[in-house]
Amino acid sequence: MARRADPPGTGQLAVRCRAALRDLPCRRCLTPTPPGRHRRCSNGLRLVRARPAVDAGSVRQNGRYANRSCVAVPADVTTADGAVTAVEALPEVDILVNNLGIFGAQPAMEITDDDWRRYFEVNVLAAIRLTRAYLPGMRERGWGRIQYIASDSAVVIPTEMIHYGVSKTALLAVSRGFAKEAAGSGVTVNSVIAGPTHTGGVEQFVRSLVGDDLPWDVAQREFMLRHRPQSLLRRLIEPAEIANLVVYLASPLASATTGAAVRVDGGYVDAILP
């Protein structure tokens, strides 16, 4: 069976999200990212706070705020102690984007109990820990945004990675549940259903199936037609396109959107309703 295109690259997507989220005034943003994505974080998982420091003395230049900072905090949030370390370093967050996740193809009958536990710990429980830590403060301040980066695999469970699909399905339930917990507080909670996304690993995977002779634009369209025919976009999604939705949901413009599973999947999921 052809292996499915990787989910959104947590490294590339996190970079895009952080860059765009910096344009949100006066908000402190947090996005969990796997290790090995940054030279300064060799161990554990990093949490990056994109903080536009906009105050009365700030000057807006060339469409961007002049004063801002980005802080890397090494903390393995797949453990309770690691989550505590992260929260102690960043006690207040206004926008939490739970982007941490692992992925891997594995025959269904070969997925062990340890594999199932690992996928739940990383893809689900880590996000729950951070939500429990930061939601109370958001409610007290009367404003906040929490997002969970899910996948089309949450709805169209792939046979070659059931454990991954189940973990993403769980995130949809987690998101809806915490949205109810935050009802009426000014805090919105949503999940983002991302479709097949263009990352470095996926590019190699596409080439392995369609060859190296075709130009990339042609190659990816050929791949989508032959191996991902459900997609209405007929091409891979760029990380920036997913980040655009993340930024919208994090902005004041999305104040009435909560408890939703919002799709940016290129029409991959064959459904009328989200």
C-alpha cells in the first residue's frame, strides 16, 4: 500500500505560524515543537514564545512591530515534569498552538502497547497538560486562544498508521471538550484539520513514487492524482497556507469561532460539513 503523505511538518509549520503570529499585537504565543529543529535546542522539546512587545513606546515600521522577542525554552512536555518546567519559564500565554506530534507508518497488527502509549503521550496528553496549565489564566484575563493541530487522518483513518489517526481523532474530542470548559470566558478553543502538506520528507516521498524527471509542480500534481485522488486541491498544501488559518483563529477576527474542527485540507476529507 502506498504510504500516505506526511502530516504538516511540525518544524516548518511552527516556523510559519510563529512568523505570522508575531503580527498579532500584544499577544504571547506558545507553540510546542519537536527536538532537532533548532541548533539551540539539542535535547527535549522546545517551546517558543513569539511575543510582540507592543506598548506606548513601540514604533511600527514597514508593516511590522519594531519591539518583539522570541524565546526558546527546552522542555519535554510529554512528561509532567517537563510541562511544569515549561510553565515555570512561561507562566502566562495568550495563544497556545499545540503543534507537537509524531508520525510513522506501521502495520496495524504490529503496533505494540508501548507504541500506542507513546502516540497518546506525545500527540494527545502533552497538549492536554499545556491546556490545563494555561486555560485558567486566559479565563482570568478574559481572552485567549487554544488550538490543536490535527490532521485529515483524524477523520479518514489511514490503514498504515492507525495509531496516528486515533491520536488525531482524540485531539478533536479534546478540543471540543475544552471549548465547553471555556464557554463564555472570552477564550476560544479549536482544532485545525490539516491535509497532505509539502515538507522536505514528503518531497522525497513524492519523488520516490513519480520519479525525478518531472518539474516539482508537475510531480506533485501527478502524485496527488495518482495517490491522493480525494484532494480537490490537486497539490500538496504549503505550511504557510496552514499557518494562515492558525493565525486567523488566533486573531480577534475569529472571536465567534470556538469548539470547531476547521479544515485546511484541500478538500481531502470527502464531507460537506466540517
